[in-house]
Amino acid sequence: MHRKTNSQWDSNSDMRGSVWHSTSVMKYNIICQNLEYVLSLVKGNAVDMLAVEPQFAPVSTREQWLDRHLERLCTTLELTPTQFRDAESKYQAVGKWLAAPESSLAVFAPEVYPQGSMLLGTTVRPWRGLEYDLDLVCQLHWCADQPPMEVYGWVEDRLASHETYHQMLKELKRCLRLDYAGDFHLDILPACPNDSVGNGSIIVPDCKLERWVHSNPKGFAAWFLEKCQLRDMLAERMLMKKIEPLPSPVPSEYKFPLQRVLQLMKRHRDLFFDGGRDIARSVILTTLAGHFYGGQRSLSRALEAVLDQIHSASAAVNGVPRIENPVHSGENFADTWNEARFDRFKQYIVNFRNEIKLLLHPPATEERMGLEKSANRLGGLFGAAEVKEALRLEAKELNERRDSKRLAITGFGGLTTAGSIASVPVRPNHFFGR
């Protein structure tokens, strides 16, 4: 077994101050106490859709056109069913190995659960063939008084005793990685409950510092999903029957705007940083978007508002800011940032914000060029191939609805579901000529 031996946002602004420095976690206690209820809302295979077909959103304005295409684009960015099933099977196999009765860890009653984008419903496919990852926690009990490297070593030893896993195992700063070469990697975070704090808090080993550090992935998930306003929209979105060990993909029309905002931010980030070492961490994007999301139901307006607020806050701060875990004061998600990395992050936000504003508010000359120019701009933001596929799927759905006489023209010249108020059905179009 191997061993590896600022400044804050403008304090005058309540909003900026709450982003960079969380002064209290008490207001999140009720969320954490009801964590299972909140998390159960995103288990896809357990989703029982209401017996109402989702509305075919009218496309009568540029904003609505953009919303629809961004939604469609997000479906092309998600993991494929094959990728998800592959990740789920490997996750469950590792979990069973760690928690097996004959395991050396069994005396600590290991609890294995996912964290990160798979839990939050914000996964995106890897960019340019890069591996995608799945994060999980291996939480051992009655071990908080043990040296952190000992606990790290126990989990490492158990993984190394597997005839396959020991060849794939890598040590990282706080986790152990199983690298499924050319496919994806599974990051396993050893942890112990932080009983002095409660509410799902844990302590995890930091191999570089050789000490315990605090975290709270369950509380963070509850906070984010509350920001999505799940409870307010529950009646019109979904009903749950059971809880699965790994959240399954939720159909596109049942995703929430904030989840979609994160997917778009992560995909543009992947293109902007192009795999560089200074790439903005997903947890930073999630924290900032969650703080600044204002409940907008329009995806494009939600994205614009989040980028506006991040831009304003980053312009007002002096030096490198702290971005604290909103449910665990003291954990700084931006602990690896320096001036250069923060400047690069600001460039990413400025670039993204400017392009989204041009999509929503194009100059007159560009607007006269039609929507093709907007499609090209979308391709520059999120990838030409993905946008092309999204437009193909959009055209396919429009044709299917037109052929089934479920497509109509509104009084504004947009498209909507046939039967809507003040709409005229679109006749099926058969191309008999060349």
C-alpha cells in the first residue's frame, strides 16, 4: 500500500457577500433534514409522469425560439442511455465490493452514495473524447477519531484487493480513482460522518496536508435542488414512487431551468478552456449559478441573468475571492485559484455573457439575416456538431407534429400545438416534386 506523504466579494452587497462568504448554515438545516425527500425528486427511473402531455412551447418570439433550441441542445449534451447504464453498473459493482459483508471495511458499516453532477442532474458528455467521470462517497462510520491517512488507506487496501480494480487504481489528493481506460473514471472519496456538525456533513482525508477537511455533498445537493425550486414545481412536473441508489436520467421536459443552465455553462466552459489545467471547476459554476438564479422559467433569460450577476460580482471583487460551500462555511471551492486562474474565469464569463446577449438581442443587421446566423453563434458556443444534431431533432419533431396535424401557426406567426387559442393548423407537406 502506498502513501502520499483573500479576499471576499463586496461585503456591502448582500448577494455578493452570500456567494463568497457564507455566514450561517442554519437556514439550510431544514433542507438537510428533509434530504431524502428532496433527493428523491430526481430519480429518473422512479419518475411517474403525470398523465398530461408536456406543452409544445410556442415559438412566437426570439426568446422562445432560443429557449426551445437550448432545451433541445441540452438533450444532445447528456450522457447516452448506454453511457448511463455503463456508469450505473460500475458504480453498483464498486459499491458492493466496498460494502460486502466479508469486506475489511464491513465493521465500519460503509455507506456508498453518489455526489456531483450525476446526483444534481447536470451531467454533460465529455468534450473531444475526454473521459467522463462519476463521483461517489464511501462513508465509514465510527472512524472520525482515526488518523485521516489510515482511513484513506483502508479504502485503498480494499480496492487494491480486487483482481481488476488494483490495476486501475490511482491515488489523488482526496480520492481514489478507478480509471476505466478510454471510457470513464470513477472517483471514490473516503469519508467519515462529522457528527459535531450533523446535517449530512462529513470529513474527508487530504493526502497532501495529511489532515481531515470538512465537506457536505448531501447538504450541497439539497441546497442546489432547493434552488431549482423543486417543491414549488412538483405538482406540474413529477411524482415519485421509490428511491434508486443512483439517480437515473430525467426526461428533458422534466428538467428544471437551473439544471439546464448548469449544463450549458459546463459545455461552453469545456470549449472555452479546451481541457486546460485552469478549467473552472463544476462545483464553482454550480455554487454561483445556484446563488444567482432568480427563478426564471425561460432558460435563455435564466442563463442571461446568472451570467450578468456573476459578471457584476467578479468585476467588483479585489484580488482572488473565496467561493465557500453554501452549506459548510469554511470550505473554499476556489482554493486552487490564483490571479491568473481567476482572470481566465472572468474571461470565460465575459465571453459567454456577450454571446448570449447577442443571441437574445442581436443588432438589426444580424436580425435581418435570419435565424441561420443565430444557429452559427450557438455552434460557436456549444459545438457545431451538437447544435446541428439539435436542429435536426427539432426539424424531425416539427415534421411529425405537422404530419399528425398537431402543429399550428399562432397569430404572431410562430408555431404551437394545434388546438391552442387563436391558432391555425398547418397542413401536412408532401414533397412530390424535386
